[in-house]
Amino acid sequence: MNKYLIRALIVVVFTIGFTLLLGTQSFFRPQVKQNSPMEVAGEQAGQVALQQSSGQIAGQQTNLASEAGKNFDELVQVTRVIDGDTIEIEGTKRVRYIGIDTPESVNPEQPVECFALSASNKNKELVEGKMVRLEKDVSETDQYGRLLRYVYQGETFVNNQLVAEGFANVSTFPPDVKYQQIFITSEQVARNDNIGLWGECRTNKDVAGITSCLIKGNISIDNEKIYHLPGQKFYDKTQINESKGERFFCSEEEAVSAGWRKAKL
């Protein structure tokens, strides 16, 4: 065969093979989608919207944080506990807890009320000598010039804790009603479970709770009938079980007439 013809055939075969090889690579190569101008514009618009939404959320969170801290005073130290719902802070300012009321223990014109000393001791346990955070509602002070505040010690909401554990009852005076419903719910649970004053200070005549009949008529394990006056040594520890015949008295004369004697301590 003519050597020129052989060379020509080699060139033709090589060309055909190279062409086939290129076609195979094109067939298996991943196809890259080219977005249309409309699709590109849509993606850009979506990114802008997402950025705007994120900014709005961040702004809302910042506003909420600002609102949450707006009514908080600086941290203050409690220098003295006056009673169950009143404290004295540094600078000799007095703070009255908003939304609650504990039995009276320091009013010279009134007798020490049932569970008053227990409430005062509980308040001491929660805040005395400690740093607390104060939150204002609407009013700055009450008629006696005491600061009106919600009080927090660490994670404890002191106002509500006193209600939930039966040391205080709800006492709301508008316009300071921010946590009224929380207090009401806590009181309902305490009352239903006879916690604290709701179990200690009830009588058959006063199923609502606190009573002015404060003398505790207790029956000892020897079946001796003994009554305890507010302020006596075992008054706060004495619990009344009406199903056993124990009861509250409104006066010492009433207790003696019923066959009870006065506790020695």
C-alpha cells in the first residue's frame, strides 16, 4: 500500500477517535444552570428581605430587653426587715412590697395578728442583709412615704414567694396591678392546700382566712387543754386541728370559760 495512503488513514482514524472522546466527556460533565435575570433578581430580593427581617427581630429583642430593665432600680442592700411586707434599705429608706399584705405585727394600735411573726421571720430569711433588686410599677411611694416596689433576691420573686408559701395574702391597689394575676393564682393554691396562715388562722366562723380571733386553743398529748397567746414562746409552732377539738378563741375569758388554761411559756 502506498505509504502516503497509510498516513492519511492514520490521520482520519485519529481525528475520529479524538472527536468521539470529546463527545463522551461532554455527555458526563455536570451541567451548570444559568439563572435567568428574573431568577437572579428574585434571589437578591429574598436576601434583602431576610436581612430586613433579621434586623426587625433584633430590634424587637433590644426593645424588650430595654423595657424589662426600664423599671428596675439599682441593686440595694436590705439593712433591716420591719415585718412580713416592709423592709429598710441602705439610706434608711423603707420599701413596702406591692400587691401583698402580711399579718400585722408592729402596729402599736393593733394586737399581733395570727402568723405575723412567722411572716416576719420568713421575710428575714429571704432578704435580710442581702442584695435585692427593686422593680417599680406605677406609683413611687405610698401615703406613708414608703417606696412601693416588687422585690427580687437572686431568682426569687419575694412578693410572690410570700403569697405562695402562705405568709401573705393578695392586696391590690390600682394602678399598681402588674403582677396581680400571678399573686391571685398563688394565693388560690395556698388556700386550697391550707398552707401557712390559711391553715393556721382559720376558724369555723371565718372560712375566708385571716381572723381576729388569734388565741390558739391546743390539746396536748396528755389531753390537757392549753391556750397560747400571740407572742408566747410556742405560739407560732402550735398548729390547730379543729377535727381534734382544737380551736381559736377571741379572748382569754372565752378560752378559760371553755375549759382551757394559759400556756406557761
